[in-house]
Amino acid sequence: MTQASSETALRYITMLRFIPKYPAKRTVKEIEYHLDNRDFSVSVRTIERDLIKLSNHFGLTCDDRSKPHGWSFLDGSRGIELAYMDRVEALSLQMAEKYLKDLLPHNNYERINNLFKQANSVLKDAPDSNLINWGKKVRISHNAQRLIAPEVDKTIQDIVYQSILNEKKLKIDYRKTNAKKSEKRIINPLGLVLQGVVHRVICTMSPDFEITRHLPLHRFKGAEELEEYIELPLGFDIDHFINEEGGLGIPRSNKKQKIKLLFKEWSGYHLTETPLSENQIIKKVDGKLLLEASVRLTDQLRWWILGFAEDVEVLEPDSLRKEIVKNIENMSELYS
């Protein structure tokens, strides 16, 4: 390849990487300025000829409905992976880096990290865009008390993530709560959930592969990916496990039960906007709010009720009421 043809090829690549996906577009003048800043001094006429030539091979299109005309990659066209990352895409990636980074497979992270860097560069180079300030204006706030994340062995984490990605079984060394030694288990890793600051591996585990459970990743003291593919439980759906089965709420029963809670109005009002269940009913009774709903009686529900202290009274079921009373008596004895 001659120096001239090499220069032309580099110019083509530089142009293609500057053109966005439709409906965003670049004018010829913008492309000329972009090329000039990268030491490609060519005329507008040359750029127009280049664009027409490249459109035959890479699916470029010119929007000529209004002036100035602009060039874009058509959706699904060949070479669209070369398209310039627009500001909305860059913002989405920047927020993914901030909030989802810990859920991404680490063995592929370097490739993904390059996208994060590109996204940050796109927003940095667009000081006139309101989008660059969006990341400074939005946050995710957690209802629960914030805790420091437990330490997770990065090597083990990489193996677990890769096993979930490959849908392969895992041999693990797992240490139960308060146990001094870890135990070896074979698990079918089905998914991963970030609950607060704790990563939980959703899985079935030997010797009873019939029960779907969740294991805190920081309690894994060793992990080895096996060649055998996982056995997916019939009808398993991770969203159903979390939301419908109460999978992360440590249920003591698989059945939903009807509960009645009597709230001081100001404490229970938020439940008129964010219901406890889809069949929830709330009505005013003597200046208070009476809530009826069908839920699983998880430990999480019990902690939530106790968090309201004297602002809520459990009316039904009687077993839950007695349990809350016993908790209150124990606390009273502790603080007396």
C-alpha cells in the first residue's frame, strides 16, 4: 500500500468513526472540522465524494430534508459498529459504569471499560450539551441503613461470573454463617443479584438440587468451573423467584398469607402510593390507616414492621402478632 492510499484509508476510518447512527447526523462542515483537527486537510468536495463512495459499502445515508444536510449510519447497516457514540448512548454507558459495574462479568471488563472511557470522552468533548450534567443530578438512594460491602475474593468472583455466563456448574468451598470451616458443594449457578452491598448467587446446591436458594458471594472460599452444564429447574425465572416467591426475603412459608396492619396515618400514608401487594386494600379507621394485603411472611417483612415501632399494630395473623409482641418484650427486657 502506497503512502497516499494508506493516508486515504486512515481518513476513511476517521470519517466513519465520527458519523453517528440515525437519527443523529453530521454535516459535511462538521466532518471537515473533525478531519482538519486530526491533520487531514481535504476540501469539502473531496469529503462529499468520499461519503458517497463509503455509502455504497457501509450503509450511510444523507438526510437532505432540511439544510444543512447530515450523514448517518442506517440501523442494521454493515459497519455500524464503527458509528460514533452519540451523547445519549454515552450518558447511558456512564450511568451503567456508576451503578451496574459490579454486575458485569469481569473477564470481559477490559473491553467494556474501553466503552466506558469512550463514553466519558464523548461527554467531555460536548461542553455545550445539557446531557453532560445529567449524571451530576441523578442518584440512587437506598431505604435501608447503608453498610460497607463485604470483601469478596476477586479471583473467585471472576470464576463465578464466568460460570454464570457459560451456564456451567461450579464446585465451591462455602462457609456457612458462624461456621469455622468451609464445606465443598456442587452448585447450579442460575443468576446473580446485588442486594444492598451483598452479591447473592441464585442457585441450586448439592445434595438437594430441588431447592432454589441464594448464597452470599463473600462466603465463597474457593470456586472451580466444571465442564458440566447447569440443570435449570423447570419453570425457573429469576424475577419470579425474587418478587413472587420472596426468594431473597428468607421466607418461612411458601404460601402467601393475609395480614392486617393498623398504621398511624402519617406513617402508613406512603403505602397508598407504594403498595405492599397488588391486592392491597387501605381504608381510614378512626384517624388511622387499616391495611390488608396478601404477602409471604418473610424475615424481611418482620424487620420492616419492627422498623415502624409504635406507629403500627399487627392485627392479623395472630401468629405474627404474637411473634412481634415477643420481640417487643425481649427488647423491653434488654433495655430495662
